[in-house]
Amino acid sequence: MSEPQNAPVASGESGDADPTSGAESRRGLGRALGLTLLGTLLPGAGLTQTRRRRLGWALLALAVALGAFVAWRVASRGATRAALSLATDPGSLRAVAVVAVVGGALWCGSIILTAVLTRPTGPDRGPKVVLSLVATVLVLAVGVVSFTAAQYATITRDTVNEVFLPTVPTPGVTQPGPVVAQGDDPWADTPRVNILLLGSDAGVGRTGTRTDSMIVASIDTKSGRTALISLPRNLERAPLPKKSPLREVYPSGIYGRPTCFSGPNECLLNAIWTEADQFRANHPESYPGVASPGRDEIRDVISEVTGLKIDNTVVIDLKGFQQLVDAMGGVEVNVKLSGYGAKLPIGGHINESTGVLEGVTGYFETGRQRLDGFHALWYARTRAGDDDFFRQDRQRCVVKALVEQVNPTTMLARYPQLARIAKDNIFTDVPAAHLSAFVELVERIKDAEITSVGLSPKTGVSSANPDYDLIRDLVRQGINPPKAKPSSSSSTPTPTKKATSPTRSPTPSPTATPYADC
């Protein structure tokens, strides 16, 4: 008896492959890839189409809730303000780091689980390998994003905690600074804030610090209008606060009087920091509970000089200033000639014996230009081409340019670099809890007028024998907004227009406009 001619091949036995199995594998791979990609875009979304759908819906709900919260914050505060507020709040930064780590781990886990539950079940290994490779790449991408977010949050939190005063104050220690209110306007109860900006020729905390740049930024918190008050480094006869330990050396209450023990012409304003530190070294019981006698002493003396209560102090080392400008991408400044009409030197100093300018490496070209950190520092610091008073004008112009041109987006993108600069070169006594309020204040400053108050012979101030009543009057006039001019119906229109709308050169010079006009 003959066997059948067309007997079917049993499953698993040798024979031609089922033509439908490859198509089914491809369809299975497509579904697995689609759900895995969906779970990468929306955490848990891919799992909602598997037998672990409850877990998927729970992860998706958490992701949607978190996204809604972020969207609400951005919509209510604006993207830039919301990001800056987050970057200045250590508590929120800690939460972001935790969410980034835990959320990233759950997200990566959901991607892997989605791929495992949806992988093709056919005998063909190719689709499974493709799915595994794609899932691995997606997990790595999500992991890198989560790690970077946690790293940025941690670096920022550590920087805030190291540079700024702790959010929780030390018992028995009064934190400096203005009153910051709760609510929509943190400055509702504080009409004016005075910030002392010090540029030192040594790292913060080092012995022998001299403050070659001293500027008080007096800010109207409602309008943002800011007056930059530059103090001459060689100001003599500075008044000492009544509680100053230096009054044991200078009982007259005047620094350097009756006798300057540091030497002739050495009792200048910029020497007070060093003298206070030296006094503490010789008298350990002085300045009890004060971390930096020199820093506190120069702050209190400048308060006496200007008649303003100094709310907070910021100290930046000159090297740190250079690095900060570089991190910002440079600063655009209208470079002028020296106060005497010649090009300003880059580098160099005056030989005190010969009176000759030595060590110059180049000269600034005039005109509006973008300066890197090295050249911005020298433009603000040089006085070899003229004198201290013209240097004060240049310093105010550079500070004004930095405030006006700071780009929050750029600063956030370069936060790790800025964090290193801040930790190594900047001190401030601004409490971390007040940082979000200062973010709001900076936004107001950027939209307002920034003026200068010069204390120089042009305004009647003598560094050798200053009239401090005059200085305080100049400061009061400078910080108050100008009075509106009364309109007069009898005035002819032509002279009025010429007086209020002068033609301004795009590149002012000492011969065309006042040198202090940036």
C-alpha cells in the first residue's frame, strides 16, 4: 500500500517555513517598538497596553501631574523667572535632585518592562535583538538626562549653601539684609536696598586684602532705579563707627588721626580691611563673633562715609571677576580714551622712582566693543593713564554694562562653571532664603535707569581732606529720583526740544560728553 503523496509536515518538523511567521514577527516588533517609544516619551504610557496596565496608568498619572505643576509654575511666573527662582532655592533644588534620581530610575525601569512584556514571541531572534538595542539606547538617553538634571541641581544647591548664608540662621546670630516680605511683592515693606560691592586684590579671606574697587549700589525696590556710588580708594580721614575696635588706636574716631601708624599717606580707605585684620591678630579678644573683621569694618566705615545703611555685601576677587565675565561670554563696553585724552594702557604701572609707565602690553582701541574677562578687568582697573577718579568712572560703566547685559538663559546653561567661580572667588552675606526676592529685584533693575554718583574733585570732593557732609549730600541727591520739570505754556518749543533731546554720539569721548557718561 503506497503512502500519501502530500502528507502535511507536523509543527516543529523539517520543511518549508510558515510564510506567516515572519510577518507576525515584524508586526510584533512594530508594536513593541511603538509601545517602548511611547513609554519613553510619556513614562508608563507603553505599559498601559500590557498586562501591567495598572502600573502604567499610575506612572503616567504621576508624570502628567508633575508636568502640570511645572507648566503652572512657568505660566504663572514666566520661564526665566521660574528657572531662576528654582536655581536660588536650596530646598527646591534638593527636591529636584531626588525626583530626578527616583523618577529617572522608575522611568528607565518602565521602558525596560515595556520592552520585555511586548517583545515578539516567535522563534526569530532578529526582532528581539533589534528591540533590545533600541530599548538600551532609550534607557541610556533617559538616564543621561536624569543624571544631568540631578547633577545640576546638586551643584547649584551646594553653591547656594556655600556662597550664601544658610536658610536656617544660626541661633543667636542675626542675619544681615533687608526685610523680605511674603506674598507677590517681596519688597513691599522695603523701599530701598543698599548693596556694597567690593573688588579685592586677593582671594576672599586672605590676609592683606585691599579693596581697590568700592561701589555702593543703592536700589529703589519699587522702580528698580539704581545709583552706583563709587568711593575713592585713597579717601583719607574716614569716620570710624562708634563701636569700632579701631578707635582704641584712633581715639579721635577718624582713621589715621592723630597719627597714621601704618606710615605716611598709608591710612587710606582701601587699607581699612587689612588694618582691622591685623588688629584682630594682635588683639584676639576684639571683634567677638566676627568671621572677617576687615570685611565688617570696611562695610561699617563706608556706611558712615555715605550715610547709607549697608544691607548686604558682595566681595569678588579680581581673578574671579575675569572668570565671571568670560563665563558670561564677555561684556560690551564703550571704550574711551583716558581722562587726559590718550589711549588707555593694558597692563603696566607707574614707576614711583622715575615716574615712567612700565610693563605695558598694549593699548585699548576706542569705540563700542565686546571685551573678554582679561580686558574688561584691565579697563576697569587701569589708572596708569590717568588717575583714580577716572578709574572709578570706568568701574561704574563696566558694572552697569554687566547688569544690563546679563543673560539669565546663558547663566543657567553655564551654571556648573559659574558655580565653581562663585565658590572660589565670591563672598556674600545675602541669605539663601532671600535669593528669589533678589531675582525679582534684578529683573526690575534691568528695566530701569542706572545712574552714577561720582565723588571726585569735579563734585567738590577732596580725597586728602574730604568734607563728609558734602559727600552725604551728594549721595542723597544721587539716590533720589530727579524732580519732574514744571511745564510752561510760555516756553517756546524749539529751545525745549534742543535742551531735552541732545544729539548723542554713538561713541562718546572725553571731548564730546562727560567722561562718566558710559
